[in-house]
Amino acid sequence: MNKIDNFWDFMAFEKGESITINGVSNTAIISDASDKPSYYDDKYIRTATELKTGDCISYQNKTWFVISQEDKSEKSYRAKMRRSNYKVKAVLEEVLHEFDAILETVSVSIDGGKFLDTVAGKITVTLPTDTFSDKIEVNIRFIKLGYVWKVVGVDRSQKGLNIIHAEKDLIGADDDMGNEIANKNLIAVWSINVSDGNRKVNVGMDYTYTPTVLKNGLEYTGATLMWQSSDVSIATVLDGVVHGVAVGFVAISVSMAVNPSVRLDLNIEIAEKIPDVITYKMYKANLDGTSKDYTTFTILQGSTMLFGMEKYINGVLGANDTYTFTLNPNGVPSGNYVYTVLDSNSVKIQNKLMSTLKLILTATSDQSGQYITQNIQLKGLY
């Protein structure tokens, strides 16, 4: 290890300050970029993380942008960053966006140091490139410093930065000067609705939300939605499917990807799972399965009836089990009846001759071991 690397390790440990780079926590050494007074607040940043032009740095509760290419050594990266001095709002594709920005005179470069001059009627606005700032084009309007500005050119030649050239424009009827929103009439009114709202989900179970996005009061089907859980140790969510992980309360949010301010928050209780109540029913029916009867288990002489099983989960008919059937008495052959197992869910019994003896049919679930018995009477024709 050389002296420079030793020095960097020492300085990072002794002088490093907490920052974030594009939202990720980090440590850096921050120093003034110049001893001379300047309109711009520029600083040098040195960190072990790679830096790129346009990176967004959060430092001392302020937003800064990397405005130069990095100077790389073996163990660190060094670049110049400039503090954002304004926020700019613009309506893009019917959505209002707010950007941290650097405003400056049009007559100097990004490394210049002149005071902002609005009298000339021209300014530049520097923004980091991202999904939304890349949509700023000629004729987009915004309000700043008490004036309306119209974009006359966009310079995307500096990788990582969008440099917007703008000129003064006339104030229009739809310009909200107080809130600095130009063309307020172009903003669509969005909302997200779900029919079932706040609810309870059991541990280990899923619940699927089907949201409806409204644009100006009408259903809009082209929106991309983002889902988020406030605590994934209690519940997770993916594409609207909430999965209970542990007992507790959690907030589930859904928002528009293009406009995160359009958001719906749902309060979910994850409750201990209650064991399912499994019950079984035996029925008598015609051989084709029609005319099910759950109470009268008789067979008229000369008739053949089907006997089947149904499984209920919490009182609701569910996927069936397989069963083992036994008949008592089960004389083979029998002068009074013919007994045939059809499949794992049903049997048939033919009444050949009336008998005072009652047959006892038992069906035992192969899955749960629970069983149900039923007395069957062979009756005469009259």
C-alpha cells in the first residue's frame, strides 16, 4: 500500500462526512472548490464510490449535483459538485413534476460564476438526467423568480445533465403564479381506488387487490403501478397480491410510477391463521349425478342409486378428497342388492329385493382420516 492510499484511508476515517449518492448512504470528504467568493456554492467531493456527472448528492440537508467528470485514483474518486439553488415545476404528459435545479445566466458555462440576471430575459436551468427531466422539450413552460419561462432549447451533450435554455414568456390565464405552476390546465386529475380497502389477512394467506386508476373521473387502463409494504417482515406485496408473513399491522401503498404523488394507502391487519374447519357430506343421486339428496337414503326395489362424497372447507364446497368405502353387511353375492365401487368418490347400490336389514355405508377420507357413515334402507315398490 502506497502513501497516497494510506493517506486516503486515514482521511476517510478522520474527516469523512455522511452523505447519500443517488439515495444510497455513503461517506465522503468534502472541501471548498475555491477560496474566492462566488455566486455558486461549489465543493469537491472525494469518496470510495464511483462518481458520475449528474449524480445527486445529499449533504448537509441540501441537494448537490456532480458537474464534472471524476478524477480517479486507486482507492477514491474526486469530482466537483454544485448545490441546487432552486426548485422548478413543469407539467410533463399531464403530470406536474418538481425538480431540484441550478439556475444561472445564459452567458456563462456551468462552471461560471456570474449572478443570475433575469433582466436580459434568458436563463439556463441545469438538471440531472432522469426519466422525467429527459421529457423536457422545446415550448415547455415553467415559472420561477416571478416570471414565466418557455424552453427554447435543450442541451444534452454533457452526459448525465440536461441543460435547459429558456426565455421569458407572457403570463397566461392558466398560469398559477402563486404556486409557480405554468399551464395548470394541462394537469390531469388522477386517483387510485380499490373496492375493498382496509382489511384483515391471515398469516400465510394471500389477498389480491384490483385497483382502478381514474383520470379526470374516467377509468384509465394504461397506468403502471408500484406497490410497497411498510414492513416486509409482517406482509409483502407484489403486483397487488398481499401475503401475510407475521401477526401485526402494516401499511400497503400503491402509486403511479409516472407520478408517485398519486397514491393510495391501505391499512392491513395480519392475523393469526384460524385452522380450516373441514366437514364432509354424503349424498344420494341418480347414476348421472343429478337430483342430489342429502337426507333420504332409501332405494326402491329395482332401482340403482349413486352415493357420493363432498368436502367442505369452512362451510364452502372445496376440492374433494379421495375415499375408501366399506359396506356392512357386504355379502358377495347378495340376494338383496348389488354394491359397486365406481371411483374414489362414489359407489352405486342396486336394490334387487326389499330387505328389513339396513345397510351401513362408510366413507373414510384418505387424506384426513375422517369418516362418515350412513344407514341405507332397501324398500319395496310400495
